[in-house]
Amino acid sequence: MARKVSDEQREYAVAREQRRELKEELAAQYASRPRKPIRHRRVIFMVLGGIALLAAIFGLLAFWPAPAQTPTGGVPVGTSAPDFHLPVYGGGATGSAISLAALRGHPVVLNFYSESCLPCLAEVPYLERVYTSSDAGGQFALLGVNQSDPKEDIRSFGNRYHVTYPLLFDASGNVNIQYGVTAIPTTYFIDSQGLVRFIVVQPLTPATMKQGLASVGIAFP
């Protein structure tokens, strides 16, 4: 009986040793097998792809056509733009006065701005570049309307930003009221018949500028 027990213990010990050796062999094989970087490359490509996708989305939004906006109490698209007669205090034609009615027959871009408006400070140079570009030059009249700044500052502002289009002064604020301007910058695109065709109540982008000019019959790249 004792011999039988001894034989069973020996067999159990042998089996246990074989299992240990098998585990060590498998562990050695796993450790020595070549690493597969495919999974890691796949993760990196997925991350880079996600970043590229986000960049593409933000770029697309910057150039995505925007719907026409109408300020609260402003002039609805498709209706006549209110006439006005304002003095020019800066930019081109300084010292004269301009009425909207006198520009009938030409598309007009009417930009309400202020020197104290940070988005306006970035928008005015962009407007000047579009206005003086070979593609759009002479095809429309561009007017800047200032109501909140001292009139004496308008000339120096125009000189500082090399503005060549007329900068008008709305001393009474009546034009701002007529056009329902409650936030600046606000830009009206008026066709050659004097009808409002597009309104942007935020800083202009290449997409909204192109869309606005197209609404008054001007193709711009």
C-alpha cells in the first residue's frame, strides 16, 4: 500500500514538473516572438486621421455659405434700403458728402463699424483688400458708417489703415437706427436697384463676402 502511494506521488511530481516546463517554454516563445507594430501604427494613424478630420471641419465651416441675417428691427432682405446723406470724414472723398440715392445703378456694400470694435479692426483691412482687388475693383461702392466715435478720429483711423473707400459719420445715429444696427460690425449688400439682398451681422469671412457680392451680381473668387 505504501509503495502504491509513493508511485502516485512520484507521478504527480513528474506531471507538475512537466507543466512547469511547458509554461516556461510558452513564456519563452512569447517573449522571443517578433513584435507587431501594426496595432501601434494603426492607433497613430487613427489619431492623426482624427486631427486631420477636425482641421477639415473647421476649415469647411470658415468657408461655408451663411444664411442671410436681419438685425432686429432692421431692413428685411428684398426691400428698399433707406436713403441717407452723410458727410465723409475719412478714407476716399474726404470733405464731401454721399447719398445712397446718388449711387443707384451701382451695387453698394454698407459696413457699420467702430474704432473701439476689435472685430472691426480686423475686418476693415480685409474690406480694403477686397475693394481694391483687381477682381472686384470698380464693380461696387463700399461705404463705412461710423456713429460712435468722435468725428475727428475718423480721418486718422482711415490714414492708419490706408482706407481708400469713404468713411461716413452718422452724427445723429439716425442711419444706424434706420438699418436696425444693434451690433457691429454689420454689413448690408445692396443691389443696383437699391434693394437689400444680403446682410451679415458679424465679422465678414471670405465665404460671406463672396455670398454677399454674388447676391448683388458680382462674382468674386
